[in-house]
Amino acid sequence: MEEKTAISFANVAARYDGTPDILTDVSFNISNGAFYFLSGASGAGKTTLLRLIYQLHQPSRGQIKLFGHVTNDMTRDEITRIRQKMAIVFQEYSLLSHLSVFDNVALPLRVRGISEDKIKKLVAKVLDWVGLGKYADSNPKSLSGGQQQRVSVARAIIVQPSILLADEPTGNLDDENASRLMELFIQMNKMFGTTIILATHSKKLMETYKFPVIHVENHRVSFSGKTANSINKTDSEPKKIWRGPKPQNYFTELSKQFDDIGNA
């Protein structure tokens, strides 16, 4: 049913000015609460697909629906409202260098008018979770690439988006921190029903976490693996468990704070 579909593409093509199609005749439906890896060679169109979903790029033809709403003719205000239900993590981090780590992560909450007391609690919890609590007052430029990526992820997840798009979020991380972020994404998916599409080149990551895969190749997409609803609990558990706070406990506590955001 339409209300159970988070993302729908119908014969979508995409190009940039003066270039041939990057994607062509792309059609698929992704259900609410699904978790997919996004795979393909560099330049195949993975980032373009994510940009189309996030409404940063418009299709040259075809139709895109988000949460059952056709996006092609949306006004700027309508696009802004629908983006508030989504979050995206880019490869280039997109952090604001004139703001501290804390203020970068707090920004989407402040845009939503959340009180500073709630912001302080949420940002502290999320930064602790991604292992950057002691860097709250630091400038992002003083951090390593991997640390900046974790700040970017923290900023994206803090608003509990209905759809989370991630472009190579573990690319600059070691195995332990990559596993830590994957566990966080998995708990978001399980507890909040967040629809997640995570682009990656890592075969190890896809072999460790048995989520279905969207393949981008020759301007088209194909799917492989089990659907999200048929994945067993053990399929998505990592072979190497990181040491840190238990995800379930963290999200149970954090979800209470998220409830406050929804009621603000």
C-alpha cells in the first residue's frame, strides 16, 4: 500500500547539464523501515541516486514519490518540509568550520526550535555515542577525517529522521568505529523504523551485515539479497562486536528525548 512506501521511483532518469544520463529508467519501491546497502563503482551514480531522494537534484524525466507524495512539482517550501523528515550524510562531511562540534550537531535542533536544555542533553548523548564527547568544544577542522565523519553522522541522526541516507559513512573509519556506527544505524532501523540507504564500497561491510543491496551499474539499478522484513536478527549482527555502551540501552533512553522533540 502507498502509505507503507517511503521511496518510490517510476522510470526516473537523471543527468547534469550537458552530460548523458547518469541514471536511466530507474523504477523501484522501498518500504518504510527498510535497510539497504547501495553499491556500485565510483561514478556509477550512487551519489546521484541519494541526491534525487533528498531532493538536491531533480530528475530529467520520470516520477519520484516520498512518503506517498509526488515531488516533481513541489514548491521550495514543500521540499523543505519533506526534507525535515530525512537526513543525509555526505562523503565531504559538510560541517560548518565557524561552529564548534557541539554547535554543528545542535544546528538541526535549533532550526526546529528545540529548547537549549533539551539540545544540551541530546547533543551530549549523541556525541558520547559516536565517541566524540570530549571534542564538543573543538573546531571541526582540528579533527581527523574519520572524526569529522562521525560529527556529520551525529548531526544527521539527532533529529531521528524517517529516512537516513549515508554516502560512504564508514569509508574513513577503522573497523571498530565502522562497527560502532553500523550498530547505531541498525538500532535506529529497529527501534524507530528509520528507512536507511547506506552507500559503500566495502565488501566486508556487506558480508558482515546481511542487508539487501541496491546495485548501480550501466546507468540502471538492480536489487539483491533478502528484503528487510525477511532478515533474521542474527543476519545483521556483526562478527566482531565493539566495546562500548549497549545500543539498546542508549536508544531506549534517547528515544524519550526524541519524544520530547516531537512534542515541542
